[in-house]
Amino acid sequence: MTLLPRSLGGRTALVLILALMVVQASGLGIHALDRVDLQRLAQAREITARSFGVWRTAVLAPPAQRMRMIADLDLPDGLTAEIGETPTVTPGMPRPPINVLRLFRLEQLADGRPPPPPPDMDDHRPPPGMDDRRRPEIMGDPPRGRLPPPFARFAPREILIANNGPFGFLASLQLPDGDWVNLRVELPPPRPWHSDTFLAAFILMTCAAVLLILWAVNRLTRPVRVLAAAADRLGRDVNAPPLEEGGPTEIAKAAHAFNTMQGRIRRFVADRTQMLAAIGHDLRTPITRLRLRAEFLDDDEQRRKMLADLDEMEAMIAATLAFARDEAAHEPATALDLAALCRTVADEAVDAHPDIAERIGYAGPEHLVLRARPVALKRALSNLVRNALVYGGAARLSLGAEAGTVRLAIEDDGPGIPETEIENVFQPFRRLETSRNRETGGTGLGLPIARNIFRAHGGDVVLRNRAGAGLTAVATLPA
Amino acid sequence: MDATPHILVVDDDREIRELLGKFLERQGMRVTVARDAREARRVWPLGRYHLVVLDLMMPGEPGLDLARWLRTQSDVPIVILTAMGEETDRIIGLELGADDYVPKPFNPRELHARIRAVLRRAPGGGEGRPKEPPARAITFAGWVLEPARRRLLNPQGTEIPLTGGEYELLLVLLDRPNRVLTRDMLMDLLHNRQAGPFDRAIDVAVSRLRRKLEDDGRNPSVIKTVRGGGYVLSADVVKT
């Protein structure tokens, strides 16, 4: 079923178009059959009438010129006539089926009786078959030779008739002087599509219907796409504007439900943020007090250690608050030189770690401008660089743009991360066991915050172990 | 300036107030404390203060309102204590005319260093006329520096991030355009907190800043090198 379209709209359109094709095909079939019948009937009528014309010409023409005059006649498709001394129909040939005889109104010949009288081309009565009032007269008993004038002299001396194909027959009529008029009737194959305008109109109609279906399906499934887009937006920004609750009942209901859900999520996130902010707030005062108290400790060693502990606590609170607040969502986006940001972060890392300055650097374009939230992006980048320095002892930044995506890589020289853990480290408060010590510290929020920020920008960040040694953090941003 | 600067500390937490008072007194300052904006207004006329340390998060009248009121009274330097991450408070505070900010929980030594630096920069020491409001934007050579937001915009309006050192250096240079500043003067003005007094640090900071300003290092036009060891910011500086 790989041919089935993936989208709801595509599937609906496919079903509707298939149904339309079936309806059109059967309609066309019915029409064609009807047309074929009509065409045959008309051709049969014409052939019948012209056959009598041939006969009359043969009777009236002087025998010497008969052949030429018959040949000069402009006969319709399906009818050929010739004069011969012998009949083409020989005894023993099968008789044409009754349906063919009916078609040519030759039922009377079915049992070997003579044909109906030929129409008088000169009078203005309708051709045979069109005037049913004449039928009883014919159906009565039109014996040979007893036809009323002027028909009497046209009556053939003998009529032989034989089958010829599904819709044709052979007829041999003996002239008064003994020669035979041999008629070969063979209806041309029916051409139900004969009319160009009909086909054009049909194709036009089909195209119009298909276009209408595509338009209607597209319109009908648009709310689904709007809903999907809204869900996607909600994933990035819980404060995204609500959906418009209009349109058909079902759609309006779905939109309303979605908005209600978004409201609940927003409240939930707000409560959580509020709680974390409150904790952070309330911890500020005791930490400040402890800091001040530490300044009055006489034991320098104890004071130093206490201040270090407090620094660590503060860093954890700061990271937790930053994670909870999702600062990226509130900062306005502006034009930012990402290359300058990379250099800034690298320079600050050099200032903080002058001992490994040669292992910190930036390689890439001098300028790369994109729209971003500068404070948030700087935090994300600083987190990645800090991780690289702490766990990998190096931070080499590189920047490049390709196919609408900006790619930012940060390489370190560390041992890397086991492949099984390479996604887990992006979970909040997740730290590798080996790093849970005071030397490296860390809050377990650096990577989640960085990823949140990059994702809020429409990008992402992943980690990759390098074959040689070291880990590379690869961040992408839409250019 | 008096030998002992007089500091007014406004904070709603009693212990912090008292501990900070004791700490600053140990650093050789005179300290008066106030528990809230009302008390601050009450004690304000009773003394001549060289600097106010103001907590923005206080019950009752918000710290920002008190800062606004203080600005109508004098140009006394104000150092605000802001909540960590409360970007808007910090920006409003600086735009109101606070001279510096320290996020809470603060490091007392850092607060002391900031107070010292602000006192050094304020010549009058809290005397006389209310000073002009601080610049919202400083324009030079097509570039714009917004001190409250600590951001630099290039002539195309693109934000160019600066390191802390680059920002401080640029601010010092912009305060004294077209004046030669020796490395020693720059070291002094930058109240360099952690790094040792290496001349090289200044040179590195200048070369980094030049690169950010797209100022050709071999033929600089904005930050020019002066023979004999100094730098000069050569541009028309407009503060708005």
C-alpha cells in the first residue's frame, strides 16, 4: 500500500477522485452504448434507403449502362453494390439472424418472404419505419406482383439473402432481365467517441471536478493542519496565542478543547515556575546572611571553604531558576552576530582558564548574523563551552552555515560519553556517575537548559563521540 | 571626599542589614541602616550620604520608587541589589540612574569593591545638584552602546556581544572620548578585580574590542594607539 497517500487530505481526495472516475466511466459507458445503438439504427436506415435507390437505379437504367451508373452512385459506408449474372448469395448460405433483419426492417424476409416495398423517392412520405401507419399494410400480405403501382414494376423477381458478419448481410436481387444486383451490407464499426467536442467537454468536466475535489478536501483538512501547527507551537512556547474557535462545529470543538488544554498546561507551568522562583527567592536571603557571616569567621581556611560551598549553592539555584523560567521564551529576538558571540564566549573562557588558553578557540566566519535571543543564546553557548572545559579540558568552537542551517560545533579532548548515555545527559539533573564529585561539580542542568534554548530557537543540540578522542556538541539553528 | 564614606543601607532583612553594616564598617566606612523606604526617607535629611545601597525587593514601597525619589533629591550614587535573573528590575534601575547593581545573593567583597569603584567615579560624593540622567544610548562612529542592557549594536543594528572586560573598557573609553588614556589609567579606571596588573591584559582587551568594532588593528580609526603607551577613542560620542 505504498501508493496510498500519507495525508488525510490526499487519501480523501484519492477516494473521491476514484469514485468520480467510476461514476464518470459508467456514465460514459451508458452513453456510449446508447450512441452505438443510435448510430447503428441510423446507418441501417440509410443503408436500407440507399439500397432501394440502388435497386431503382438498376431497374430504371438501360442494361448497358447499369454497371456504370451503379458504380457512379455515392454509396454510404457499409454498402457495396454490383451487377452480376449470378447471385453472390448461393443456396445453403446461412440466413442472417433475426436481430439483423429487424435492424434493417427486413423481418418479412425472415421466413423467405419478399421484402417490403421500396420507398418512393419522389414522394414526400417519410421513409419506411418512420411511419407506422404503413406497417399493417406491409405486414398484411404483400404478395409479389400484386403490389400497387408504381411499386409493381420495381419488384424483384427473386430475393436471396444471407448472413455476413455480426451486423451485415448479403442480398442478391434478380432484375427483370435476369441479372442480379448483389448488395453487400456490412455496418462499419461503431464510433461512439466520434464527436471531438464531446470528448473535450468530458475531459474539461472531469478536470473541473478533480480540481473542485482537491480544493474542497484542502479546505476541509486545513483545520487539522492548523491544529497540528498549534500543537507544534505549544511545544515550543506555552504562551503561544490560542486557536481561533470558529468554523464547523467539530473543528470549533477541537479548537476549544485544545485551547483549554493549553490553558491548563500554561497554569501548570506557571505554578511550577512560581514555586521554583519562590524557593529561589527565599533561599537568597539565608545565603546572603551566610555569606556575610562567613566574612566574620576568623579561620581563613573554614571561611574559604564555606564561601566555596555557598558559591556552589548559588550556582545551583541560579541554574534551577534559569531552567524553570525558560528565559528564552521572554526575551525578544533581535539581529545578532553569532560569530561575535562565539568569540565572546571563547574569550571569556580564556579569561577564566588562562592555563589552557591554547586549547580554547574559535574557527569560522568573521560575521554570521541571524535573528536570536542574545542573552539566552549566550547562556546556552556558555553552558556547552563550560561542559567542554570541565569534562574535556578544551573547547574548540567552529561555525558554519549550509542549506539554511547554521551549524555550531564545540569539540573537547575528554573521554567522551558512553553511547547509551549520550541522550540521557540532556535530562534535567541527570549526571554521569563519574562526574558526581566536587571537582567537576555541575548542577545537571547545563545541557537541558542549552537544549531548551536551542529548541526554542527552532534548532537543537546533540552530542557525538569522535572516533579519535573527545566529544563534540553539535548545535543547529535555522539561518 | 571625607576619609570615611557614609553609606546608607536600605534592606528589609534585619540580619542582612546589620551584618552588612558591620562588614562595611570593618572596611572603614560609616554605615546607617534603614528597614524600608519610609525609614530611608526619614533618615535621609539627617545625614550626608556618599552612597546608598538599595534592595529593590522590599515590602511596602518598592525600591524602584525610592530610587526615583532619591534621584529627585540629589545625585547620590546608588548601588541596587537585584534579584538574580530579574533582568527588567536591573534595566529599570540602571535607567533610573542607579550607578551599579549587584545581584542577590551577593558576595560581600564584591559589593565592597563595587561601592569603592562607584565612590571613586563620583566626584561630588553625593553633594549638590541632581545629576543628569544616565545615557540610554551612547552613539559613536555609527555604533550604539546601550549601558542599561549592556549591549552593543553595529551600524546595521545587529547586536555584537561583548565580554565583560570589553564592555567595561568600551564604557571607560566612551566616557573620555578624544583623551589619551595610559595603560595605568585604564587599569585604574577598570577597577580590575581578579586579574593582576599586567599591561598585556589591557592590550589584549583593546585588540579584542577593535576586532568587535571592525577596527583594523594595523590602521585603527576608532581606538587609536598613542606612542608611548596609551590609547585614545577617536570619535564623536553622543549620549542620549
